[in-house]
Amino acid sequence: MNPIESTVSAWSGVEVDSHDRGVGREFTLDGRQISHVHHGKLLDIPFDKCVRDVFIEEKRAEKHHVTPDFSDSWWMSYRTQSDEDVGGVFWLLRVACLYHVITMQKREEHSPGDRVDIDAALAESDMSDTLEDVFNEVSAA
């Protein structure tokens, strides 16, 4: 198991398994895919397009490596070039977990005991004001 898998698999509710579309590992939260990584170096993450666009504008990610010109794609990619980039993977995966918790809580798919304090989690996430605003909009919608 690579360092990304071993760290992320220890997070509450996150499971790691084979990716269903070829080489790679998939990260799921409560059975929903939050991301997958190819060869331990290329991370793909789905977000609402409004969220994805902010990540790309802020250069925290890039357009999806397979569908860069497909504007309707919810996917974005993050490439690790060195060990220093792994911190970006962990940050993006934490944000992806938070995003999925927000959407599940909106749909009441989490039991009350599983509720996460979204405001506190956002405050701890080291997001830009723009990204935090978009997350708040998604949460309120």
C-alpha cells in the first residue's frame, strides 16, 4: 500500500479498493466514490462544476486529464511530481470528504450521530475565501 492509500484508509468512513476503470485505487465514503488515484501519482476528484472551477482557477488542481475540453465534466485532476505534492493530495481528499459529507447531510443520508460541524470543518480546512463561499452555497442549496 502506498503512503496515500495507507493514510487515507485510516480516515473515519473512508475505504480503499480497486478502481473500477482500470489501474488505480478508489477512495469511497459511505459507499460513494470521492476520488481515485492512478499509479499513486494522479488523483481524480469529482465536484460540482462550480466547485471544480474554483479549484482550477486557484491552480489547486487542473482540468481532468482525460476530458480537459469537456466543460460538463465534474472531474478534475491533481498530479504529484514529488513527495512535497503529497500534502496537496491529502488536502484535496480531506476537502472531498467534507464536500461529500455536506451533500449527504443535505440529503439526510447520515444519521444524526454522524453529523459533522460543517462550519468548524470549513474553518479548519485552509480554503480560500472564494472556495469557502462556494462550499457554503452548496451547503445552503
